[in-house]
Amino acid sequence: MQDLERLSALVDDAASGDEAFLKNIAGTPGLRAAWGRYHLIGEVLRDAHTGAPGTSFADRVRDAVAAEPTVLAPRVRPRRSSLRHPLAAGLALAASIAALAIVTLRPATVDEAGVAANGGFTAAPSQVVFVQPRDAAPATNAEDPEYAQREGADQFQRRLSSYLVNFNEQRSNLGVPGVHPYVRIVDFQSDSNRQ
Amino acid sequence: MALWAFAVAAAASEAQDFVNQMVEATKALNYDGLFVYQRDSQLNAMRIIHKAATGSDAESERLVSLSGPAREVVRDGAKVKCIFSDDKEVMVEKRQPRDFYALGLSEPVAKLADLYAFKTEGMERVAGRQTHLVGIIPRGADRYGYRLWIDADSKLLLKSAILSREGRVLEQVQFVQIEINGNIPDALLQAELEGTGFTWYTSETEPADARAQPGQEWDVRWLPSGFEMRNSQVQHLATSDGPVKHVVYSDGLAMVSVFVEKVMHKVHPFQGYSSLGAVNAFSRVADSYQVTVVGELPEPVVRHIATSVAFHGR
């Protein structure tokens, strides 16, 4: 019980894990299962708070519990969107929350004024905006802006996934130290916690 | 005073030696280990299996998620295959020849020393093994710092952290168990996920000598000091309708990629910022081209590089 409480605190970032405890997690099936379960439930809670479209709190809790016995040989979870990855998901989720009303309104040749004239840095924009395709029929998106937003998000996720893989491949070739280049690709928390 | 300066220089040189040995060991040894990856408040477990090149067999590697949806990355001499069971998709990227630009820390000591301070910070125990702790501290605010725990015996990297300028850990990887130089059966390097019934995306790459794109030329007009172009290529990504120009810049430690592609028919351009641990990305649309910069650099720096991309000529 003490281990589970400590594990929960670790997942919630309320405690730091020493090496012995992390090793204990890796070597104890029950703790590994609980670890996966806590993360999945965390995902559910985050989705519930963000109001991500198409998610049902009850369904996701059920999925999380059903997933528990198979954390080490995970089942395929219901598909929620195509080829999500950490970097893309943040942009997509932010966009899904905030940019629905914007998607058909931004001109295609907008250029940011994010950098001051003197070369200094300014604050970052907080979301990604999908711009109206040049050749799309305006009526289509005007009739269904949510569809346009989803389509834009899917296109973007795929492209950014591919960019990230290629960035990591180059990083691998350069042999620079740090986080293993493909860890971010495998990182399973990618698809719901970036905002 | 001269003695103190000599001692500092010697410590820096020793730290760089450790890192160079680590880069070599990462490629040259067999290893099979479990590690945890932390970013923000997330903590995930993964397994890595690495087999060094032998004879005609190229170096190969398999990375597997141990928690959450099954995901795998399998690399060999010819390709990288990323398998996502949750999305039922497989992405295959042809690999660049290894070591084509393998500069790493083979950059001259003096050159890197202008950009980073290298320090040895004693010994620490990781995964039951003694490690040398090396700190790499950027001299400017325009790049991140690193802490590396390098196995005293094998020189493998057993723990690493990328740090913000304020010293906050952005990402951390830590082995909890590792077997070094054991026999790696080929079966361990085969993906468990076959990808049957999945959607496959395959991309190819061809070298490019210049930064020009058909019908358009562009320049990156601002980069942090010490960054130089390391690679330039045109890629035909399954996820893009047209060719994508990919130019890589590095200072010998940090790296940034600039992707430029023409906005095609019925494609939604995008603009904005996102981050993943220490990796930041910024996208913008300029002159009918989609510009995306991805780098292990602070967000304002990535954004500044993206906005400095200028198009000219046709």
C-alpha cells in the first residue's frame, strides 16, 4: 500500500523517485500495472477537464480499468485520431479547443509578427491555427468548420510526426548526447496531455 | 592563478573525453536495458535493445514502450520503422548513411568551449553502476544545458537530463536495469507488432546540394552563434503531397531542423508553436510555403529562426 501511495505521488509529480524505487517499479508486476493504470486514469481526467471532443468520461474510465491486466502487453486502444505523436498532439489539442472559430477566417499568407524589429524575442503564441486551404471551396468549410478543423489537425499531425522522425534521425546521425532520439516517438502519453 | 586555470582546462578536457567515449560506446556496444523517461510530470517505462555492427551486419536497435499502448521503433542500416498500435499505423523512413555528419563532440575543444562549459561533477550510482557525472553548461541563454551520467566501466550513457537556462529539468532518461555486451539474438530486434492491417506510410530522401527549392529560393537569416549547416536534403514524405526541403544546423551539441514545403492544393497550412520536453517547434506560412522549425532549443530561439526564413527569387 505504501508503495502504491508513493507511486501515485510520483505519477502526480508530487514526489521524486529514487533509483531503488524506480527499479522496484520495473521489477514488480503489480507496481508496473498500477503505474500504467494511474497514467491511463490521468489521461482520462485530463481529457475530461479539457473537454476533448468525442470522449466520454465513463467510457474512458472503463477502458482504463479494462486495460489494467494488459499494461505490459497493451491492447490496441480505440482509435481517436490518426498518427498522434507528442508534438503534434499539443498543437492539435490546443487548436481543437481554441481555433474552431478561426479556421476559416485567417488569410493563407499570414506571417507572424512574433519577432521584434530589433531581433529580440517576444512572447510565444499559445496555439496553432489552421489556415484556409488556397483551393478549397469556401462553402465547404463555412458549412462545417469543425470538419475543416479536424481535417486540418489530421494533416498537421501527420506532417509534424514525419518531421519529428526526420529530426530525430538527423540527431541520431550527429551523435549528440542527451535523450535518445526516438524516445519521444515511443512516449505513449503523447496523445492527450499536451495543451 | 595559472595553476587554477590549468586545472579547469584539464577538467573540461576530461569531461569532453568522457562524452566522446560515450558517443562511441553508444554505437559500439551491445546492450539491453529498461529505462524511465520523464518529461514534465509524465513518467514512462521503455526497453531498448541495441546490437553493434558486426561484419556485414549493420548496427540495429529496437525501442519498445512498456506502458500504455504498444509502440515500437526498429532501426537498422537502411530504415527506421515506427509502429503505433494505438493508431494502427506504421511510418517507415529511409535512413541516412550513419556517420555521414558524425561530428558530435569531435568538434575541436576550443570551438565548443566558446559555447559551453564542460565540467566533471564527481561520481554517482545509476542502475547499480558507478558513473561519471558530466555537466555541460551553455554560455548563453539561447541553448539548453545537459547533465550526463556516463558508466565508468562501459562508458554508456545511463542517465541524462536536458536543463533549461534556469536549471529546470525538461527531460530525463534513466536506466534502472541494463545488461551490457551480452549476446543479442536477432529475434529480440524484430518488432513484435507486425503491422498487419495497419496503414503504412513510407518516405524517401535524396541529398540536395543547395537550399534552393524548385521555383523558389530561401535563406535562414538568423541562427544562434556557432550553428552551421550539417545536412541538406529533399525528402518525399508520405505525409506531404510535394517535396520537403530539410536543412539541419548544429553547433556540435544542439540541433535544429528547418522544413520547407510548398502549400499544396487543399492542404491546410498551419502556424503556431508547440513543445515536447526540450523539443520546440514553430510553424509559419510565408510566400505560399509552409516553414516548420523543430529543435532542441528554447522556444523563442526556434521561433526566431522560423521567422528569419526569407524567400527570394523565382
